[in-house]
Amino acid sequence: MASHRSAVVLGEALVDVVHRAGEDSSTEHPGGSPLNVAYGLGRLEHDVALLTRFGDDAHGKLLSEHLAEGGVRLLPGAVDADRTPVARAEVDAEGKASYEFDLVWRVPETPLPADLALLHTGSIGAAVDPGATTALELLRSVRGRATTSYDPNVRPAFFDSPAAALARVEEFVAAADVVKASDEDLEWLLPGQDVEEVAHRWQGCGPALVVVTRGGAGAVAVSGAGTLHVPAPRVDVVDTVGAGDAFMSGLLHALAEHDLLGGEALPRLRHLGLGTLESLVRTAVASASITCSRAGANPPTRAELSARA
């Protein structure tokens, strides 16, 4: 973080095992939205740790090496699960993927850093119990002394219905200072509702800032300063893997660069000017765009983002 205080990302780290139609073999990649956000912050040269849980096995070694390469620390207790979570993806001839998850999610009983400036969570780590309940308790416990952020990144397979998912999502929204969601999240959770209206409603529940990404249409941000639409630049898209996570890490990076993280910064975060808000979201959009221009969850380095944003 800009003040050299630490950021913690809380949530799942898993291995994506991808099998494509017509191919005999599968490929394996580090995955999980929280892991990707932590990795993105690490590549942007922030002091970031991941609070997660996986196994001491071949898949776990893959995750550990990937995180170390990105400059992400693992908090104690991370490598103590029976096995590393796996998401198996079957990709059809049209490029559409269907997933099966082998995952048990519990949060290690590890104290958070005393100099905590940011606690971020989301996706499966904020959906699957018992870990999700612990994540919500931790978010609530640090609010006021650290900035809290949340990305629902909804995985429908882990919920009985959109209504059940919405109830859990809105608990986290109310506990977060910064919320980022995608229009796809909102369409599944609240079909047919206007995303801008949802963002306004959520912002009124407690967050200082709610941003909704809209793919190639850019993003809409809602804060006390008002509502802002930021377009996405034209980019030759290779794929969109990890784009939402790169948007999230880019947004958190921008908040740090503007000295808007940490409990003492919350009054400033709640009174953003539109110019600052636009700068924040443009940086996040640029981060996502860079990731879309190359294969896989490959977020930008600090130098790459500075050159683009």
C-alpha cells in the first residue's frame, strides 16, 4: 500500500484443470478470484498476503510457486488442508466452460497483521461455509481500522438459488467500504434489474464506493460524489480470464496511490470528488484491458499499468 501498510486478501486458492473438446490432455493453472487479486496486487508492488488454505501436494506447490513469483506472502496456516482445491473445467467446441469443484473451505485461525490497511474477500471464499461465515466476521471486525472490500464474483454452483445467493452477497456488501461486481453477477442475482439502480441501492447500504463492470462497455461507479460512467478502451481481446480480478486489483492499487486505504482514510473515501473517482476507475479499467490483451489471468506489472493508465 502507499503507506507501506499491509493488504490481506482472504479466500480460495485452487488449481484450474482445463480440458478442451477434442484434446487428449488437460492443462493446469493457478486460480481462484482471491488468489488472482492478491497476485495482481503483488505485481503492482504492494505488500500483500493471502489468507487461504490448500494442501501440501503437487497442486499446492504450483500455487505456492505462483504466489511467490508474484510477490505474495502466505499467512501462517495456509498449507494445512488434506488436499488442494481443484476446479475442473470442460470447454466445449464453442469455448464455453462448465465447472465441477472439489473444494472444502475453512479459514486458518491466523491473526491479521497489526498494520492492516486493507482486507479484501469475495467469490467462493465469501460463499461456502464454514469459511464464508468466518470471512464475514473478519470483515466486520476490522472495519473502521482498515478498508474492507468485496467482489461477489458469483459462482451459481455454490448456491441453491439466486435469492439465497443475494441474501449472502448483501451481508458482505453491507460490511464493505468498496464493492466491485460485474453486470453478469447482477443479472443472475437480480434478473432484469438496472445495474445502476442496484449499485445505488448497494451504495446506500454502507459502502463508500460501488463499481459495476460491464465488459466492453466499461464500468459504472457510484459514490457520494455521484454516478460516473467510464468507457473501456478498444483492445484486441485474447481472452477475458482474470479480467474482473485484474480490475479489482487495479482499483485497490489506485485507492492506495491516492492514499485512500486504511481506517483513517475512510472519511476521504466517503467524500471523493468526481475527478478522483474517474482516475480510480480508469486505472481499474486499464488493468482489466491489459489482462484481456493476453492469455490467461496475467495482470499488469506496475510499469505496464503506469504506461497505460
